[in-house]
Amino acid sequence: MDDVYESLPNFSVLCDEDNDRVMIPSIFRGVMSDMSGSAHVYRGLDTSQHWGVFVTEVEENVNMVTYIENGWKVFVTDNDIQFDDELVIYYGFSGKFNCRVIRGGVDITVVEENMNNENDHGDTIVVDDNNLIELETRKQRTKQRLGRMIFQSRKVAFGVTLTSTYIEHGNMNVPVKFARENFVGLAETNRVTLTYKIKRWDADLHIVKGDTRGELKIVLATLKRIRPMMRQMKLKPCHGIFFAYDLNTPDLFEVRFVKDG
């Protein structure tokens, strides 16, 4: 990751069907004490073009919630951001947001930011069209296998295809639809356990709720502190994690891994 990015506070969200605005997680709002009103969003580090947005703080069910809106949908449309793309939003202070776009584990923000990567031995490899096609193919195979596992599961379940950002930060987003159907009664922060055979890892499940067309719903659910599991299982972008969940034991997830996608 670019050193400029590393120095900026950030949060990540998945692009949802309702892309009129994006909620800023409450745990992130503390770094934005200088921000309200009009702001600008940039795609990556490119300063040649920006999109005007508005940062709004509103009261919802006694809690204050902050959104980036009034221009956010234009930014999403103009940049061809698609449903389920991961957006990593960095706050550069003074009303400036830089947004990276991750699709299928690949950073597609701009070509210049994604031309070179390193393999497991530290050797530089060039990411060309063939590499991108291969990564997309691996992603689709992983998603297909996860889909079969979910269909065959006796418990409610969901699958996540890993992105480079998930691995870098040791966090991952839970599909919003699954969270809305199964996490309704959970608190904002929950200590959970991930299990695989005899292995166990502690993690945190953070839930953010916001107003969605006049109704309070979960807008973001994130599993955090999962880097130890990723490292121990040697997970990489385009690998998949299957999560089985039992409403009777809401602090426990059974996990399995897809590595040959």
C-alpha cells in the first residue's frame, strides 16, 4: 500500500443496492472532528477530478449518525462502481476523501496503483490483462464453491471471498443481507469465536445501524481481529471463507476454507 494511504485514517464498506449515501462508522467519527458540510471525494490519489459531496450528521433513535451524501451517488455512477465492490475510504482531513475500489481482490482504483505486486518470495510481478482475467476466474470459482457449501449447509451460512484489503487490515465485512436477517438482536460490539476442527480464534463482530428509507437497519457488519486466523491458515486474495452460524449460539461461527479457487 502507498505510504500516503498508510498515513490516513480509513474505513471500508461494500457497495450496496442503495448507494445514495454511505454511513461513516461511529468508531471512525472521532477523527473527523474538523469535518462537516461540503467535502470532496477523489478516486485514489488522482487530484485532477473530484466529486462534491456533503457530510451530514443526523439524530437517529437518540444516536448521532454521520453520512456522506448529496453527490455520493454521482461519484458511484461516474466511476462505474458496482454492487459488492469494496470501497476503502481514506480521510485526508480538510474535507477530502480518497476512495480505493477493490473488485474481486484486485485494486482497480487506477492502473498506476495496481501495475506491480509482489509474490510470496518478494519478486515483482506485472499485473496485465491476463493476470486480471486469471484473478477474476479464481474469484468466480471460489464464489461457486462457497455457494454450493451454503446450499448444502444445515445451518444458516454465508461465504466471503477474500480481498487484499481484508488481509492487510485483518478485518472483513459480513454480507449486509445476512447480517440483517440474523444479527438483529446483537449489540454494537460483540466478542465471538471462530472454530475450525480443533482450532479456535477470538474475534470481534461490529455492527452499525442506520436509517434506510425511514427504517433503522443494519448497514455494516464487520468481523475484526481475524488476522491470526488468516495467517495461521495461510489465506490469500481470492481464497474463500465459509461461515456457519447458529442463532442459538450467536457468539460462535464454524468456519471452513476454500483455497483452490
